[in-house]
Amino acid sequence: MSIHEALLKQASVTATEATLVAKFEIEGNIPGSGAYVVGLVAATPDYSSQRRLGIEFMNGEAIAFFSLTTTKAPKRTTT
């Protein structure tokens, strides 16, 4: 691993009724310049529903946290 690589070593997610907390353990260094994203994807077995959690870094500083939920629309059938 070079000094400019950071790898996600471990992650945990805990939830209460109103709060979701994701903890990321990173091995290596977040680059001091440029953009870098660390994230998790959880999905149903067929990937029809996904939840993405992440942190975006710019020039070594955390600038954004995100949570996205995606679902596939059901297939349309024609007669």
C-alpha cells in the first residue's frame, strides 16, 4: 500500500429511533489533495433495493456525509 492509499478496514452501523451512526476504520492515509470517498453499500440479494452511506473528503478534510436509498422500479408488462 502506498502512502497515498487509504483502505476501509472495518465499518459498523448502529441505529436508534432517530439516529443512524456509521463508523469507518481506515487503514492508511486519506490523500491530502484531491477528492476521496469512503462508503458502504448494503443491498437486498437481487440488488433491487440499496442503501449507501459515505464520507467525502476534499484535500484531506471531511466535507460531506451522505445516505442514499435506491430501489428499482417494478418491470412493466405489456399485453
